[in-house]
Amino acid sequence: MTDVAEVTAPTERPLRRRPRFGLAVVWTVALAVVVLPDLFGSLDSYAPFTQVVAFRPWLAAATAGLAVLLGVITVFRRRAWPVLVGTLVVALTAGFGVLPRAIAGPVATEGRPLTVMAANVLRGNADPQALAAAIRETGPDVVALPEAGERFGRRIRPLVAPLGYRVIESAGTVGVLVHERLGDVAVAVGDEAGLERPVALSGAGLGDVTVVAYHAASPVRGRMAAWRADLAMLSRWCGGEGRAVVLGDLNATLDHSALRAGAAGCTDAAAALGAGLVPTWGPSAAARALGPQIDHVLATAGIDPAAFEVRDLAGSDHRIVVARLLVR
């Protein structure tokens, strides 16, 4: 009997390991599909992965916490180590993608200042007094107002006109405020059939810089194709030959591969200055403290971020973003 046991034991151990390693592989792939769907082609550009990946910073933190828990379990049950390794790989991959946006790079100090603001005013329901106060305090050259509409334009005009702003509005476009110090800038309205057509400002005090007020479609049922197309259209400015600033509600985070592809050639002002994880959207005040950053300021080469700020806006589900740029 002893001889039989000695012969069969070595052949049984590998067989016992196979289900354990197979389970670890299945677990790792399943976890990666949830946390890192953009590594599986363009999976993150399709629901429900689009919505899930918007919260990757929290998913990364949760995965790291799970890895710690599995580490404790492995101390007592060593057979759990393959699952721990898979979880660590996913957590580290997600972390390396997220954490750099919370680390500030070099801050520009030279160049012509250009300050821009973006504020989605929630179908015109935001408090115009609160918005005017933010404009007064920060003094932007250009303000992009997604979802403003003509009614909100009429409400904000008398509040900002004394501050030197004129309102540019047209049916179906992103609302824009332009300060008089920029002079008589040229206004071009896009002909795209999107949620709101983009408005591009150029010339006069902007010099050779084009400033584009933009609002991408929301990634909701029935509009996913439009969302992907709107983000792809960013390459018109970020990948073009001229210098440009694109700002507004892009309805995507930098964890979305569609935004990264469309914005290739542009620098995200928030991420460059270590504020790339500050939430800008949420259906309630509590949710906005934990929500994704979907409002952005993008700038091409030669336009350097010098400061970035996020402010609350009463009456809106979005927060205000303000970026101070330096044009070299």
C-alpha cells in the first residue's frame, strides 16, 4: 500500500492544480472585462461597458481593496494565490492608467494668457446668478454653455453684459459668451447633426488659435453611435494642423478609448495639472462628489495649461470647469 501511494501522489497533484489555475484565469479575464474593457478592442465603446468604465477610478480602488483581502486569505489558504495574482495584475493595470491624472506635471509660466470656462447648464435650468458670479470671479475670455438655449441666453445676457460679454446663440448650438477684450472674433457654427452643433471662434484677439465650444451626445440607449461619432470628430481640431482649444461637456472620461482616440494630439488641462480625477457630473450633490469627470478643456501643442479649477453650479447636474492657458 505504501508503494502505491508513493507512485500515485506525484501524478495527482498537478491534476488538482488545474481547476485552481483554470478558475484563476476565468476570474482574471472576467475582472479585466469589467475594469479594463478598453483592452479588449473597442468593447468600452458599447453599453453597458461604456457606462461602467466611466467609474474606473473607483473600480481600480475596489479592485485594489479586493487584492488586499485576497492577500489576507492567501495567508491562511495558500491555494488562493493564483486568484490573488490575477486580481493584482488587473488592479495595477487600472491604477497605472488612472493615477497619473492625479499627479501634476510641469506648470507653464510663459505665454499669452487665455482663460476658458465650460458649464453645462442643464437645459437652461442652472442658476444664472450663480453662473454670473463665477464668471465675475474668474474672468474667462470664452465661456461654453452646453444646453443653454435661447431662454437661458436671455436670462444670462443682462447679468454678463456689464462684465463685457456678448452672447452668441443660435438654435441647436452650444451657447457661448465672448469677452469684448477679444475683439470681433469670427464665429463658425458646425453643420453636424448632433445634440448641439459646435461653435468655433477664431481671429481677432485669439490670433491663430481656434476655440471650440463642444457638446458630445450622451452614451445612452439609442445614441451610442452618435456618441462615438461625436468623440471621433474631435480629431478635426486635436489632430489638425492649426492650434485649437476644445472645451465643454464631452460625456466621456479619459478612460474611454473613444475620447482618447478623438483627442489624440491634445492635452487635457485637468490631467496635466493633477486634477484629472476631480468629478464634474452627478445627478445629485452627493453623486457629483463621486461622479466621473466628463467636462474637459483640451488644447493642442503650443497651448499649455497653467491652472485648472472646478466649481459647483446651482441648478445643474454638472460642475463648472475653468482653465487658464498660456499660448506660446
